[in-house]
Amino acid sequence: MAGGYISNETIDAILNTTDIVATVGEYTKLERRGPNDWWGCCPFHGEKTASFHVDGDKKFYHCFGCHKGGNVVSFIMEMEKLSYVDTLEMLAKKSGIQIKYQDGYKPDSNRTKFDEAEKYIELYERTASMFHYFLMETEPGKKALEYVTKRGLTKETIQKFKLGYAPADRKWLFHFLRSKNFSAEFLAKSGLFSQKYPEYSFFSDRLMFPIFNRKDQVVAFGGRVLPPASEDQRKYLNSGDMLQFKKRETLFGFNFAKKSIRENKKIIFCEGNMDVIAYHQCGLDFAVATLGTAMTEEHVNMIRGFADTVLLSFDSDSAGQKATVKAILLCRKAGLQVKVIVLSGGKDPAEIMLKFGAEVLKKNVDDARLDSAFLLSKLAKDYPVETADGKTKAALEFFPYIDSLQSDIQKESCLEQLVQAFNLNPEAVRRDFNNREQARERVGSSQSTVKQPVREVKLNSELRVLLAVIADLSQFAKVRNEISVNDFDDPAAKSIFIALEECFRADDLTFVSVLNHCNDKELQQLITKVIEAKEFSKNENQIVQDGIRLIKRKKLEKQREKLMNRIRQLKPATVQEQQLMQELLAEKMNIDRKLNSTM
Ligand SMILES: [Zn+2]
């Protein structure tokens, strides 16, 4: 890997100076087992026995469980999800190493962008300090300080989050920054001022929340209006996207929370900055919030590898509930456990903290409900589940959740919960689940919004079978005897099956060859990821057998459904029609018999 514009000399110095044992030790507890041999639980994959080895002399690490390995730079890159250059810069700063650039290095456009971002960060840091001073020390800031104090925030909390106050005089900031030698042109592009009137501050007379990046630098602001607010004022304003700030990839409080998230393996997701701050003040310092957007895949990627469990703490209004459902699906698809915090005693965490104290808020978090239980009780409220129609609709809306689950056992158990919750016929539910697209059309409901995007490749039961086959290619001969490409519904599964079949016929059934025959990049990534993770290396035989049975069942169920439709539509009047009816009924019985034998 090249260090971009950073000289090899600097990279060597970083590698020589940085103590890999101490650095890794900040993320997982290491135990000495030899002169400079250290072992601990792998920080990348969850485990209870130590299979993560750090060699202090050779300065590398290796995990015998997930096979990740490398030097201190790759460790930090993976752990902090930083780029190579960012990691080098961070480590250099930590060791007090002056970065030297390669000979003949000329700033390329990226470097210039980087410099520019750094300049904006400097500007935002300065502005944040100024706003903070206004809040803590000045007369105009008093009402904002009173507001946060009244809401129960301590001085330490206000300082930790560097809360501030943006003066009501909209021209003040411009003149202040100009006096500090920032050019008018630079300020115009800074996002701190009105587009139309460049001297007018974007935020005025607001309580200011600096938004930090993961390196603890201020990169943006959120501003809350102070009560009493007039109706035409937006309650919250956030900075727009800038070079140094991408809303979809940033979480409020993440810089303060990441250490605790890693230690506790869990994270609280809230809606507002104030919620995050209240949680932190109560010792629940693994809380973060999105910045005026719904949870995104980028957010989920940020926390994956840090946390196993996501606790959702959104508002109880209908927008908050909708956001909760969306977030559940997003997190589940990423393989995270999800719980929902149902607040009692106040409308938001800050109110509960103020009225009842930290312990009650903690209790609320401890009592968080499993997402499946939360969804089922929500459905029971949203639909008249005492009627047959209501039951069907509720079940259909629950299916995307079951789909989002990663393991077949979980799926089974949730189908079971669904059956129990609404007192459904288990057979009918399974049939509807297997034919959920048709079932949805049949109901003709307005649930199209919860349909999965087609483009995305996700692990479903059909894909699981084929991935298990790829893990043990000798199984394919058996599989192709039992099922064919037409038995698959999922387009991705169809592609894999075709790739397998092509390789089989060419007598070249190897992993690499199969991968090359799948010419879809996303699919290739999924395959390599799953195979590398050895998800199917223990029980692929069982998965394949179960999978074939499931696929055959689905095929039979489809045939049965088609047949039933014909039988329903047929009103036998003539002798021929009566005879046809007899044949159809016989065929149906035949299918039923087969269905029973594949249970
Ligand atoms: Zn590992």
C-alpha cells in the first residue's frame, strides 16, 4: 500500500515508534504468554476465548478465528474505519512525529481538498469556542444557559459537549471572523453564513451544538431555537454538507461514545442532540443521534464492528415510530441485534432525567423490548387483529422483518411468535410467508412501501443453500439432481445456480471459476464475504438438505396454489368439465401428499 504523499521514512518512523501492544490494548485486554507474545479476545469478531495474537517483536497481529491480521496501521484503519492516510496522520500526531512528504511531491487535488477541509475545521473550531464563551460568560448568552440548566444539564456536560450560544446580532460573527483575518471569500463558502446575505450568520439567537468528527474536531453545527419560539422558526437547524462534513456519515456524539460503544458492545440511537446529552450525563455514554435524517446504511456501517446490539430511542409520535421500524430492518439486515427503548415517565430522556434521575432512565434502557415484541404490539394497535382481514394484513407487514433476520432459526422462531401473537394457523402463515409477494398482491393493500428494494442482494434461504454448496462444491452434483434453476425465485440465487451449472458442465467446478462466472460485483462480494467468514464450514450438509426441502416445498405450494385457483374458477357443467375437475382434485391430493412428506 502506498502512503499517498507521505514519505516512506515517515511511515517507518510511525511503525517503529508506535507500540502495537499498547495500541491494541486500548481496544481489547491482552495477556502476556511469552516474552513479547500477547493474547486476547479478538476485537473484530465476538468471541469468549482468546484467539487474537499480537507479536510485540515482529509488530503484527493475527486472529486465528476470523483470520484478520496486519500491522498497527491496518489495525487502526479497521478499528476506526479510517483511510490509510488518515490513520498515518493520526498515529504520527499521537507519537509526535513530524510528517515528511515524498520528494518532488506536489499537492494533488485531493491534498488541496484535504487542506481546504482542514482550514474549515479550524474555522469551525474557532467559532465553536466563541459560541461556547458566549454561552458561559456573557449577558446575551444567559437565557440559553438558563434553558440548558433548567433542562438539567450540569456544567461538566455543557463543557464536554462544548455547547454554545449564537448571538442574535446576525452580523456579529462575520465581523469577528474578518477581524481574525479570514477572508470574505473564504467565509462565503464556509456554510456559516446566509447564501443571499454573506454577512448574515446562518445561525442566530440559538443554542448551539457543535458536531464533532471521530477525531474530536468540530466540523458542523446544530442549532436549537430558544423558547419562546415564534411559529415561523424551525426548531432545529443543521449545517449543510460540506467538504469536512457529510450528514449521512456523521452521528452526533459518536466521538464521545465510541470507546463506550466498543466496551459495552451496544449503542443507543436517538432522534435529538438533547437526548444524546441526557443519556451521556446519566452514565449511558454510548448514545448517538442522526442529524435530522433517518438512519442510513452509512450509519449502520459506522457502528458495525463496534456494537452487537442497537437500542433505538426514537420519539413515540408516528414519525418516530415509522423511523423505528425502518431502523429495525436496516440494523437487522446488517446482522445486529435490535431492542426498542419505550420511555416511561417523560416524553424524552432529558425530561425523565430531570424528573426522576439517572436510575430511572437506566431502568428504561434495561427494560428495552426486543424488536420483534415491539413490532407485534405495534401491529396489534395498527390493525383490527380480531378479524381475519386484520390478521392477514398484520402478518404481511411483519414479513419484511422476518426477511431481514440473518439466521433460519431466528426466522422460524419469529414466525412462531407471529402465529402465537395473533392466534393464526401455522400452516397458512408459513404458506403466506413463502409466497409473500403474491399474498401481498392478493390483499391488494397499500404496503408497497415496505417492499424490499430489488437491487440489493440479501441473504435469503435460497441464497443460503447455494452459498453452502459453494462452501462444499462436491454437494452440487446432488443438488442439481433435485432442483433446477426455475425452482429459484431470487434473481441472485438464479445467477449463482447458473454459474454453478456452467462450471459443472465445463468440468471446472472450483471456487474461483464459480466466482468468475457470477459477473455481478455485489454477488461476488457477498460470496467471498460469506466464504471467508466460514459461515457454512461446519454444517453445510444440513443447510443444503434443509434448503432443498424448503425449495421443493415452495415449488409444490406454488403448484398447489395455481391448481386451487383453477379449481375455484371451474364450474363444471359438461361431462368433460366434470372429468377435468376430477383430474384436478386428484392432482391436488397428490401434491398434498407430497407436501406432507416433505414436512
Ligand atoms: Zn477475529
